[in-house]
Amino acid sequence: MIARLGSKAASSVLALGEPAQLSLAQVLGEAGSAVRHVYFPVEGFVSLVAVVKDSPGIEVGMIGAEGMLGACLALGVSRQPVRAVVQGCGTAWRIPAAAFKAELARNAPLCRAVSRYLYVLLCQQASSAVCLRFHQIGPRLARWLLMSQDRAHSASFHITQEFLAYMMGVRRVGVTEAAGALQRQGLIEYRRGEMRILDRAGLEASACSCYGAERAIYADIMG
């Protein structure tokens, strides 16, 4: 997202922070906790997980280099709305919350970009709710894999079936069956926690309509 701001606005934002390593399954914030830092992923990506009592939760959004964690600060709210957990390891640019809030007040391009991204994020979360309710596991899995590949910037990434079931809110056996079907079609290869996309076009054809709709909204709003 920072790269979209223009050189002057981007330099002002970058001067406030520092690089941070994102480790797989690292929790960057719990629902209701104070936002201490904002994160702009560079290589890694983060899952937004809605959690209810006595449940591991379910993924309602995903953040990569196209977005940021901590956008709620632009609304004047300093508490995390959902759990944020690293899904793909890598690096991010980390900025203290207080410094970022001050920058929002004086950096018009940043304020505009964050406000527009909030709309995109709301649309993504609404789409996730609809997808969970109406779409079958197979198409949902294909959508999830495409979203992950987009943010990993690689055809290969690490993911366990247990973590994948947790993200999708289904039993592990359901993920195993759905992944097996995609593998038999020659769309993916999965071995010992390593996922590889073999046929991107075929996977897009297998994914539910939510994937294309979300990409269209991002392109339209963020440019």
C-alpha cells in the first residue's frame, strides 16, 4: 500500500517505522486488545480471524502487501476488531500506533488510501461471511489458495491441513477431501505441509465467485 502513496507521502510514512520479521502463526493482535503498532506487510501476509467463545475462530479477511493491519486507527478506534495471525512468514514495515495516528492527520494521501482500504476490507469480510454460508468447501478452498498465492507472490507456500481447516472453519477431513480433489485434477500439489499451485487458470475456474468479485472491488477502489 505504501508504494501507492507517491514518493513524498511514502517517504514520510517509512521514516516512522522499522522492518519487522513475521513468523508463521505469530499473533500480532487479539480481538479487543490495544493497537500498539500498525503493520504494512512486504512479503508475508496476515489472516484476520473472528473468534467466539469455545471456538478456534474462522478467517474473515487476509492482508498482504496490498493492505495494512491497524487501519481501524483511521476511524479513531485503537482496539483490534479481530485476531491477527501471520499466515505467511516474511517481513513487514512496523510503525508505532501513536506515530501513525499523527501521520494520518498531516499526510492526506495516506489518510485517503487508508480510508479507501477500509472499504475494501469491509467488502472482503462481508464476502467471507457469504462464502462461508453458501459455498461448498472445494470452491472455498480454491479461493483461499488463490488469495494466499496472490500475497505470497509465489506458486509455493507452507500450510498444514490443520491450520487450513482452522482458517476455513471446517473439519480437517473436509479439507483433506477438497484438497485431494484439486490434486487429482492436477491443479495443486500438496506434500508434507508444502502447497504448490500447478494450474492457476484451472484453480480460478474452480474457485467460487467471491474471488473474482473481491479482486474487482480492490482494482476499482484502490486503482
